[in-house]
Amino acid sequence: MHSPIKLPKSFSKKFLYHLLEEQYEAFNHYHAISIDYPDPLGIARKFKNEKVALFCALFAYGNARAIVRFLETCKLDCLQESQFTQCTLKPYRFQTRDEIQDFFEVLLEVESLYEIFYKHYKKDSLLKGIESLQYLLYQKLSRTTSGLEFLIGKPQSNSPLKRWNMFLRWMVRKDSVDLGMWEGIRTSDLILPLDTHTFRVCQRLGILKRKSYDLKAALEASEFLRGLNPKDPIKYDFALYRIGQLGLI
């Protein structure tokens, strides 16, 4: 059981740094993801496979318990082993069963998400790396639907790219929670996976002044956290999410 966080009326960056470190220690441990506190990362870390991780991350919208229930119906072991099969018999919110199957089959075709991402990341930026993966998925799809557009996102949009940035956090960072499977990508370049929980908490803690929930807000929050921890600013993401999810602030 986690106690509510009591904040003074005003506080310094030093106070905030120690608060975030304290919350990181409280939340970033292997058993923080459990039956009581489900998370799609809990499914992804059973496989430790980049395609399975992306599948789990892009379907990570809505209620965490409902996300995990859906992912448990999917034959992710076949995605890991590159075996063609029917992914699931169930739709999920904005995606029909056929759209889920289309996405599943496209992932089966991809040889290496890392190589495509890394090429554009090194040449340009993290955001260009994300765009390169989005373009790749659209190129391989035989059709584009509103459900698939919602799932993959639109390249060069002003979206916070929460699910893509969460996927990169999983793949790049390595600790008791994150997978750390991708090498050569600096943790300092990661962008905060800003969802509605972290958006509200970041505003409450003074990490974020922007009132619009968009990419600029995610970049602003990431830059602030970089000032507290230049090498690994996004290490606090999971704790910020849990603080918001549990209503501790």
C-alpha cells in the first residue's frame, strides 16, 4: 500500500530530485508489475522479443487490466517464433479482429525493428527513428484503416507518441522493470512516454508548464527531467505513471 505524497506549497529542484529518486526506488522493482498492478510490460517481459514488445506497447491504451486481458488472448509465442497463425479471435477497442491480424502479419514479415530504427536514429534523431518504423509498417500493410492508423499513429503528427516512447523506454533502459534489449541508443535521448496520468502529475510537480497534451509537452517534460538526471531522465517514468494511476498526488 502506497501512501499519498504530501507536497509543500513551494519546493526546489533539489527537493523534486530526491522525491523522484525515492519514488523510483519504491516503484521500479520486478514485482511492481503483478496481478494486483497489471501492466503490458509484464506480458512483454515474458518473451523478451522486440516484435512482441512493440505489439504490447502499441495496444497499451485504455485500462491496464483490460489491455493485459486482451494481450493474454493473443498468440504472442507465434510472433516470437515467426510462425503464421490466427493472432486472436477477439477485437480490441478501436481495432477489429481483422485489423489486429493484419498488424500481426506485418510484424511477422519484419526482419529487424532495431536495424531500421537505429539507422535513422544515428543519421538524424530518435523521432526520425520512430517515423521510420511507422512508415515501414504502413508500407507493408495491404490496406490502411482508421483502426490501424490509431494503432500505429501518423508520422510527423503532434501526438505525444506515448506508446512509441514507452516501447523505446522498455527496449533501451535496463533495470528491474525495463528490458534493455537494444544497444547503442543513449538513454539521455529518450522522450517521456506522456500519458494522461504522467501529464497531470508532471504539471502538479512543476515538471511541465505546457497545458496542451501533445509532443511539445512530452519534449518539455523530458528536457526538465534531463536537468535532474542528464544521463537517464526517463528512469522516473514508471514511478510518475504509478503515482498518477494510484492517485498519490
